[in-house]
Amino acid sequence: MRNGRKHKVAVSVGGVLGGLVGTAAMQKAMGLSQKLPEPLRMPEMARDPGDYVVSRVEGLAGGPLRPETHARAARAMRWAYGLAWAGALAALARRLRMHRPVNAVAAGAAMGALNFAAGYFGWLPRTGLTKPVKRERSSRTAVALLGHVLYGVLAAAPIYAAEKMYRRRRRLF
């Protein structure tokens, strides 16, 4: 395997691991947020976004899935969304010079903030899943933004490790 391919594989593995770690943390944070005082909770969702997407696909496909399959697909959508954002970050790792710790943290935080903006300023209110940000409590919006930034930083950590190891010419596998 040529060095360019090895690098892409190494960073892709970092992206997958980062997506898994970041998404797991985000799922945990969303659950824990419900135990906080009301002003510190994440914004309420009218419906699970994964459930919404699966329902839309069912409508396009011409029929519903079995309830168990629908529930599994809805859960998988959360993971797919988190992995997709981390994968995009991994694809940009070399350009963003993510072998440097400061750059990795900044890139991860920026990706998390962009993920937040795409959701909370974009598709979530447009689909009626959340209130528009201007109608949400600022403290709730800040908690959601902080959670997404944390997701991004956690997703960037394995990408940083892969970049660093690759640059030191150590084998990952």
C-alpha cells in the first residue's frame, strides 16, 4: 500500500473511532441533560430526529417498516449522523494540520459548532423538530452548543492520534 493510501486508511479509522466516541458522549449528554434544572437542559425535540428521517424514508418507499426495524433504523440514524460529521472532519485532517494538538482541538470544536448550526439553525426547526433558536431559551441553546463542541473535540481526538502516528511513521495496524 502506498503512503497516501496508508494515510487515508489511518485517518479514516481515526474518523470512525472519533465518530463513535463523540456520538456516544453526545447521546450520554442528551440523556443527562434531562436531569438538569430546566434552564440547563438541551432544547426539547418534538420527535426523535432519527425517527423522523426513517418515517420520511418509509413514505418515499411506499410503506412502513416493521416496528422493531423502524426503531433500530431510527437509532442507527443517530450514529450515522455522528459518524458522517466525524468522517468529514477526517477527510480534512491533513489540510487542517490536525497532527498539531491545537489545530485538532480547534478543528473539532469548529466541526461541532458547525454541526450544531446545521441542526439548530437549519433542518431541525425547518422540519418542526425543535423551536427556532430565536424562540428558545438562550441557556438551552448554549448547552446544546457546548454539547456539540464537546462532541467535535472528542471526535477529533482519534483523528489527531492517527495523524500524529502517521507522521511519526508508526503503523496503526
